[in-house]
Amino acid sequence: PVADERRPRPGVPTVLFEAGLGGSSLEWAPVAERVGSAARLCVYDRAGYGWSDPSREPRHALRLAHELDRLIEVAGIDGPLIVVAHSFGGFVARLLAGHREDIAALVLVDSSHEELFARLETPGGRPMMPRDGQFVISGNEAPENLPRELRRKVAALNRMRKTYSAIHGEMRTFRESADQVRAARAARRGEPFPFPVTVLRRGLDLY
């Protein structure tokens, strides 16, 4: 994956941004600009998104967390880390946080939850996420609240074959990812993370 880093004064934390399913580093640009020089920033694209090359490896959250862990080591990103994750990226961030000792805080923005489908799907109704590998996905629209120039770039990247492949891979293994997060939570036996966790959500409306 490709990482974009900015180095401020020594000793300040690194804020690492994790996008949601179908998202890229560009969507974090307005937030990163507001953080400015208050911290060292790391904004990256998972394999297949943005400027990152695609991958033939499974796209479940455990694999993605492993790839992010490797990126942190190769890029020489020092702790403490503040991980900010959106939607499906919350799965990746939580699995990463389970085995790294340099994470100082976790911010979950409308994060996916491992019990999401059990709570929202109607018994006997249509599934909210595919149950097998055969399904069709439509184009991913750029968020309307982004500046116009960013929306143009996001829209162009979203039309690339590798982006469709990455979205398909993450959707196909979404339930497996939820199982991985559930198992990691059970392994902690109810113990909370040893750092602050902030959860941001927009409200109760499903969509």
C-alpha cells in the first residue's frame, strides 16, 4: 500500500487514518488538513484502492490488518499511534489494536460491528451483504461533502478495475471479517483495550 506521511516535531503522536469499504485516502484529506502539524499523519490506501497495487490475497480484515502492520514497520512509523477508522475500517483497526503495543488511542467513526447483520437482517429476508462469491456491485459514488476537485479524483479512481476488485474482495469476506473481530473480542475475555476508545456515530437511521 501507498502511505502519505508528514513529520512534525519529534515526540508527537502519529495519527493513522483507515478508510471504509470502497474508500480511499483522498476521503480523509479534509480531516488531515485540519489536524495539520499537531501530529504526524499517515494516510494510506489498502491494496487495490487509490494508488496502491491490487493483491491476490484474501481481503478479509485479518489479512488487511497484517498488511497495515507490515506497512507501519516498513515505513518506519514510530508510536504512539492514534488510529482513526471509518466503517469497515473499524474491523481492520480493532484487529491491528489487538496485537500492537504502540497504539495510544482508537477512534471509530460509524464503525461496522461484528453483530451488525444479526441485529439488522430480518429472518428469511434478503441478506444485507453477499453470502457467497457470486454477486454484482454497482459504481461507488464519491462522497458529496468532499471538495469538487477531490470528488473528481475519487470518481476517477472508483472507475478502475482494481477498485471494483478490491470492493468485491472485501464484500465477499465481510462476514468472515466480522467473525474474526468477534473471535478477537472473545479472546480478550471482556477486557477492554488498554487505551482510550472513542466511538463517533451519526445517529439511529440505518442509512
